[in-house]
Amino acid sequence: MTTSTPTTPTTPRRPALDRGVAMRLAATEYDRFLGQLNRLAEPDWERPTACPEWDVRSLATHVLGMADMAASVPGGMRQALRARRRGGVFIDALTGLQVEDRAGLGPDQIVSRFATVGPRAARGRARTPGFVRARTMPGGQPVGDGTEEAWTIGYLLDVILTRDTWMHRMDLAAATRQTPELTPEHDGTLVDDVAREWAARHAQPCTLVLTGPAGGTWTFGAGTSPLELDAIEFCRQLSGRGKRTGLLQTAVPF
């Protein structure tokens, strides 16, 4: 069995995606997440998800809260300050507050608010100037089990916020047994970025074959016997969902 030795970047991680492509992905993903919310039936909102502490409604309020954070600089700063005051692991404190603050929202309110906030979040991220995006985020950012690394604000805005929304859209689809909207142009581009980052992180020669509309084939280094699985399942495993073996033990942040 091939095992991985993840590489640790010596400088804060930056986005590999072209800025224009990243912002197109962001706007489209907010739109598709809204579409996923609109397809939920009333019983779906209480179904459990792959995130152990969240049902569908809680997961949706987290994504709404994260979009709120991206839509407004003052609002984002207030969320971050409150999370730091709460203490503990920052991302856990932040997401916990996002869910708690929106606990009183009903399904129709969540959908309505996301319809307004999603486009604002996309615009807010697109307007962030380069000198801000180049700054390093305070503290280490969690990647995998107990590992931390430095990120630029640009990596958060251009990459992570879109991956987070996308993965939770896949979570909603799985929890409600729906087929998510997937296209090579959008989801395939996002998965391609994940695959390339994963390969750079484990730094091992490999051939990767991902099936489905978001899939593709990659050969890194000299290549090996193909590692083949569904594109969504590939991302699920790299994000820490499900049992991982071999090179799939190399985490990629979502």
C-alpha cells in the first residue's frame, strides 16, 4: 500500500487558481447552493448530515453565516472577533457561532436570506484588493488531523470559501438522497484544483482517475497503477469524511 508523506509549505499557502476563474467559481457555487436549498422538502431540513453535530438546517445556517462573513468586511470582523473571544479552536468557535446565531431561522427564512447574501458574498470577495489578499491570516489553519499551516487571505477567499460551500452542497445532496448539479466547467474545475493541490501535498508519483461529471484523469510524476474513484467521493475523503487509506490519507482543506 502506498502511503503519503505530506509536504509542509515554507511560505503561506496561496491560491493556484486564476483570480477570474476563482471568482466565477465562487458566484456559480453560491447560486448552485441556493438551488440545492430550493429543492429541499420540509422533512429534509431535519435529516442528519455527514457533519456529526449538524442536521441539514444547521449545515445550511453555517453556510449562510460564512457567506455573511464574506459579504461584509465589518460583519466578517465582528464574527472573527466573537469567535476569538469564545476561545478554543478558531474554526470550531466560528462555525458554532454561525449556527447558534441563526438557530431561530425557519427554512423559508434561510432560503430567502441566502438568495440575498450569496451574490453579496461573491461581490465582496471579488472586490478584495490584492494587497489584502496577499496578507497572511493570523494563526495556523487546520489541515487534517492536528496539522496546521499558514494561509494567505487570498487562499481563504479564492479557494476555501468556495470549496466549503461546494462540499456542503454535496453533503446536502447526500443527506436528502438527491443528485447534485455537476458540470465539467464548474465542478470539474474545482475538483481539478483539489487534485493538483493533493498531489503537491503528498509529492508522490501517481495516476488519478476520477469518475463522474466532475472527474478527469491526471498523471503526476512517473505515474503508478491508477487510483480510481468517484470525484465527489475523492473530495469527501480528502476532507476527512469517510475512511481513508494510502495517498487518500493526505488531507486537503475544504
